[in-house]
Amino acid sequence: MVILEALHLVMQPEVLATIFVASLLGIVIGAIPGLTAVMGVALLIPITLFMDAVPAIAAIASLAAMAIFAGDIPGTLLRIPGTPASAAYVDDAYAMTQAGRPERALGLSMVSACVGGVIGVLLLMTAAPLLARVATSFSSVEYFWLALLGLSCAAIISASSALKGVLSLLFGLWVASIGIDAVAGQPRFTFGSIELMGGVSFIPAMIGMFALPEVLRNITRRDVWQAPAAMGSIFTGLGQAMIRRWRNLLRGALTGSFIGALPGAGADIAAWVAYALAKRRSSQPEAFGKGHDEGLIEAGAANNSALSAAWIPTLVFGIPGDSITAIVIGVLYLKGLEPGPIIFVKSPELVYAIFISFLLANLLLIPLGWAVIKGSRNILRLRPAYVAPVVLASCIVGSFAINNTIFGVATMLTFGLVGWLFEENGIPLAPAILGIVLGSMLEFNFVTSMLKSQGDLTIFISRPAAIVLAFVVILIWIIPLMRGLRKGPRS
């Protein structure tokens, strides 16, 4: 009965039109480097003030779902992740483009995002109270181990050299420590700069490290450019690939749903963890980062499923699951709705209307995604010398738009130079990016836990969930060592 009422609320012409327009806006925002899904939702808020509750929330859900997928498009074609969640598998996607198969990378991303999002919504509808109860029981101890789990994934991602991977990770952790200490309130590594007191903004750093090295390579390239072959159909062989990789698809969706349900985790961490799990379970781990499809499918599915699952703690307990749902809570209050257990009693039809809106938005990924991919194929026909200035201009605009300061542009250029030096010396970029993302989370939860226990380290294994996470982290580090010891005597 409640679902029928929710369907009636969603199937109104104005609501369906709102979902469609918001989805188109999400594609545009996600495809522009620097304009994240969070920024798109923030820009949408003034418009939602003039809407009813259902179309307002449906617009936010649709824009966010589409923007997360659209971030894969510039990552695949230009090696510039449109959103932070796309950075986990950008090397594989771009390697497929360099091999003359961009349609395969984009098709896999599109279907993985759609399937992952649908699975995430179905889990959201059926298991919201249970998953939220587990997530809200996490303390600073569990979040410390979760952050350490994500950083451990960096060691898996960097396949060429463990030493270079650790070096990159340490650089990212150092960058994350720049600014005012959140616990003690002391400035660190600011060098007298007022701008650095707020820390290094992640988006300009990510844009610089991934985009500028490609611009520099295109400028300094001396070989004769040859126009690539026309992009084929994205649906060719797509069904067979998805059937063959169904385990990656399902595991990515489940991983994203679990991590997305943890308050503050979000799609970014879900993508990195899912990519690392795919590499750990793969029979070809050495192929990752070189155009392999397993990590791309698993992390792509985790992106959108985490986005859906982030609404679990938001709706059930009023605790934001990520930055987007933090904004959603404010919108719900503006519409006279109080997020929490009471919303399932007072307005259950509204909750299911949100679920159905999310489901429609994820299903729209296929037709709208196909249309935008078909239009984006023209980028490949342009000479790199023509694309490089446009890419650089987009990087500058995207970096400036974060805080509307020229310091964001300077950050992007600085990290672009660092990224170029890293790649020229074979140092992977992924661990550095992951260190920047998770460094502050790791430090904050470590210090908070130590303050709680007055310096007693046993607090980190004092809870069942913490013991499980600690065991997983230890396994991640022990298994490669054991493999190395086995190979040692043979070699």
C-alpha cells in the first residue's frame, strides 16, 4: 500500500520531468573535472526551495547518481577523473582508450554503475534499518581500522614496486597533515601561509596529478600523430563481459553498499576498497592499471551502490552518510521533515518515493549514458595539441571553482608538476591520492581513540568489529609477505 502511494507521488509529470532534467545536469557537472557531485547538489539547493519535498529530493538523488558515472567519461578519454570516485580505476579506463577501445571502457563503466546503483537501492529498501544499526555502532576505533584498510589498499594497487608505492603513500599522508591539527589546533607545515592553514584541497590536487602530466606529455610528444579508428558500439560484447565478470559486479555492489552505509565513508573510499579487493581476488593482478576490466567493473559498481547506501544512516538515524546526504538533511528540515526513525512512521510514502526516484535515476544511466558517450567520441578525433590547451583551461576553471581563489589553481599546478615527476620516475599516483583522502581520517580517529583510552593501545582491539577489521588489515599485509617467502626459495 505504501509503495503504491509512493509510485503515485513519483509518477507525476512534474516529478518525472525534474528527474530527467536533474539527470542531464548531473551528466554535465560530472563530466567537467573539478565540478563534483557535491558541488552540483549544492548548486541545486536554491532551486529546490521552490519545489515540493518529493521532486526536490528526487532532483538531488538523480543529479548525484548521474554525476558519479559521468566522472568516468573524462577519465576514460583524457585521463582526468571527473569525480574523486573515478580516480580509483582511471588508469585501466585510459589504458583501454590508448589501446583503441574507449567504447569498451565506457560501456563497462555505464553498465557497472547502473547495476551497482540498482542493487544499492534494492538493499536500501530492504535492509535500511539493519545496516544503519551496524554503521552507527562504529566508534573512532572502527573508523581508524577502516581508514587503515583503505591505506593498505594502496600497497595492493601499486604493483610495480612496493617501495615506490610506500613512498607515494607517505607523500600523500604528509600532504594530508598540512594545515591546522583538528585535535590540538596547531598549524603544521603551513610555512606561514594563511591559505595552507585550511589544508590542501583534494580536488585541485587530484586534477593536477592526473591531468597535467598528460598535458605535458602531449606538448612534448615528438612522434607523428595518427587519427584513431572510429569508436565502435559500446554494447558490442558488453553482455558477455558482464556475465563473465558477474562476481566482480556483485561483490562491488555489496562492498559499496556496506561502506556507503558507514557515516562519512562515501563513494570515494568504496571505489578504492572495491578496486583493491578485485585485485586481491584476481588471477591476473599484474594486469591491473594496464586496461584490465575486473577492477573497473568492481569499483564502478561500488561507486553508485555506495551513493545509494549513504542514505541509510541519513534517513533512519539522521546521520549523514556522506557530503551529499549532509546537504539532504538540511533540505528535509526545510521541507518540514525530520530525518530519523520517526520519518518511517510519519511519512513512509515519502521515504519510498525517494527510493523509487533513485531507482529511476540509475535506470536512466543506460539511455542518457549512451547518448553522452556517443557525443563524446568526437574528442578522440582531435589532435592532442588541440586538446591540451582546452584540458589545461578546464583544469584551471575547475580548480578555481572549488573555493573561488587563485590558490586552488596554484595547488593544481604544483601537484601537476609533482605528478609528472612521479610518473617520469615510475612512482604510482594512486597511493598518494589515497593518502590525501584518508590521512586526516586516520589521524583524527587514532588521536581520538588514544584520548579516550588515556594512551592504552588495547582499545584498538577492544570491540568485536574492531578485531574483525584489524584481522582483515593484518591479512592484507601478511599474504603478500607469505607469497614472497614462497617465491624466494624457488627463485
